[in-house]
Amino acid sequence: MSYLDPTRYTVDARSTGRWRKIEDGSYGYCGISGDPIGLQRLLLRPTAELSFEEKARQEELERSYTKRRG
């Protein structure tokens, strides 16, 4: 019986995507705005796909949505 660990598959898929970004030169750039993510953020979180500003905007939208529902 074969068992596929979904967690490992997700991590492997994300790693493959990051390698592609490194190869095509898009690693380190925000997926929404296209702005550079910033060295400090990448050093703290190498998997970051959004700039600090876009991530803050996303989290604010999530908080406002939660407040409206709550």
C-alpha cells in the first residue's frame, strides 16, 4: 500500500516553484506589485512571496473582514 504525505507534497511543490523563480529571475519580487520584497524580509522569511507593504495590506483586509463578520 502506497502512502503519499500531503504535507511533503505541498512543500516539494512550493520548493519547485521557488527554484523556477530563481531560474527565471523573479525570486525576491512581490507576486502582487512586482516590487522587490527586500533583503531583511527575505532573510527572515526566505519563502515570502509578498512585499512587506502588500502583506500588511492583505492582513488588514483579513482583519476588517473578520470584524465585519464577528
